[in-house]
Amino acid sequence: MCSVLSFGQADTQKIRVGYAGSAPFVLHNEKEEGIVFDIWQEIAFDLGLRYTLQEFPSVEDGIDAAKNHKIDILIGPTTINAERAAVISFSQPYYDTEMAILAPIQELTLWEKISPIFSTTFLYAILGLLLILTIVGLLFWLVEGRKFKDEYGKQMHQGIGAGIWLAIVTMTTVGYGDYAPRTPAGRVVMGSWMIISLILATSFVAGIATTFSKTTQENKTITSLQHLEGKTVAVPDYRKIMDRVRNVEGTPIAVKTVSEGYKMLLDKKVDALIYDEIPLEYIFGTKEKNDFVLSKKKIEPQYYGFVFPIGSDLKRKVDVEIIHLQDNKEILHIIEDWISRN
């Protein structure tokens, strides 16, 4: 009889459930809505649990409540890491995600698009080509131009200039016909130049085209960690991702929620926002997509789990239910439904 009465009391006891996190996992409005609520309702129904809900302003506040046994479980997009696992227990990961980057689109100005023309590399290429043309003109004057002064000019500079002109006409395959080699030596020089100029012109034109193509396609928009040098970035208060930003000489600023980071981005207090992929994708979907770009670069894997006080008897039951929902792909369907709904 005592066992029956004890079981009946346990059955009617309500579980204290805390929740915290960012949309779409937790929507902070009048109703308890979000991905984790749909997942928890499936778990609670299968286990026959009765529960009360308590909202926390941040995940850290919810973890502290679980650590001090003020709640029995904390649901939300709580990242599993060693620092947290030292003071509380985590459930089986219910979702794996990655970090993504959200940044405003910044187009190149006209000057930035044409600036490669005035670069040192481009200038050296032009000077090198002019030097080669001068050498070809000099060789042609030495082997032929001196013999036909009436045609190529009586002065040395006139003859070399005519040879350079012939080299340019030959290289560009224009072929005006005003000059042409007559002697065997002149034909050897210009024939060799035809072959060499074919290779040079192709490489030179291809290099220019590639430079302009890359300049046109690329812009100043931050789409990867390599673009964060000298940039200020809003990131979760997570040491590992903050260290990765510092490693590329960026300046990380810790934020508690994706909404806080997004507001800083809108106010231009930061140059980019790095956060978990799903919250970023959700908040990005509700805004004007023409102004921002979301880059999924698989920066850092994230594993979400529920939080329990250490030694919780509820943990194992929830773990089994999470595995069951994952096997049936119910959690994946719930997340996809929220994203598509948005």
C-alpha cells in the first residue's frame, strides 16, 4: 500500500522546467512557443510528465538555476561544452549545428574596381612589355633597319621606333602592311617575335581579364573568418569561438542572444555577427535579405542539449526519448517546419 501511495504521489508531482535561448528555439512572447517546446511536449507526453514552465533571461541564468536545484530541467539551445559540464549534467545532444556569419553587403566603389590598373604589379607588367618591345625594335633595326634608312629613318631612334611599331603591329596581328621584313635576318627576328608575342599576349590579356573578373566578383562583404582581420565581431560568450576570431586578428564582442548581436549589427556597432546557424537563419529570414548575406562556413560545430542538476534521475529517461525522436527524425522535422514557416 505504501508503494502504491508513493507511486501515486510521484506521478502527480510536477516537473520544474526552465527555458531560455534565442528564436526560433525559444520565442519570448505571451505563449511558450519555439522548437524546444515542440520537442519537450513530445518527450513529456511519451513519459507522462506533468510540468510547470519558468522563463530565464539568459541560458547562463538557467544553468545556475539547474546547478542550484531550483529547476529539474532547462530546455533551450544550450551548447554542450566542458566548462558547463563541470557544474551541471547534459542530456544526449538533440541537435547538431554549426556557426555561421551574418554581415551587411558592401559593394565595391568604382575606384576599387579599376584600382588594379594602377597597382604596382600591373605597372611592372606594362613596363616589362615595353622593354621587350624596345629590345625587339632594336634587334630589327640592327639586322635590317640600318640598311633601309629611307624607309625606317636615318636616325637611330627613328629606326628603333619603326621597329617597335612593327613589333606592336605584329603582336596584335593588325598587319597594316606599312612595314615588313625584307632580309632573312629581319624575317628571323620578326618570325621569332611572332611566336613569342603570341604567348606573351595571351598570358598578358588573360592576366588582365582575370584581375578584372576577380575584382568585379569580389566585394568587401565578410563571408569567412579570413575577412575578419581588423573587424569588430559580435559572437556568443564562448571562449573557443572568441579565440578563433582573435587568431585572425579580429575583435570579438560577446553577446548573450542572437537578437542582441543583430541589433548591434543594425546599429553598425559591429562589422559582422557570428552565431549558431539556425538562430541566424531564422532572424535573417525575417529581415530584408537584400542588405545582408548569411555565410555558412562550418566555422565551429555546436551540440545542443538539455540541462539537468548533477545526479538527476530524469536525465536517463529524457535521453532515451531524445534518441527515439532522432531515430524517427521527429526533431529534424520540427526544426525544418519552424524554418520553413518563417
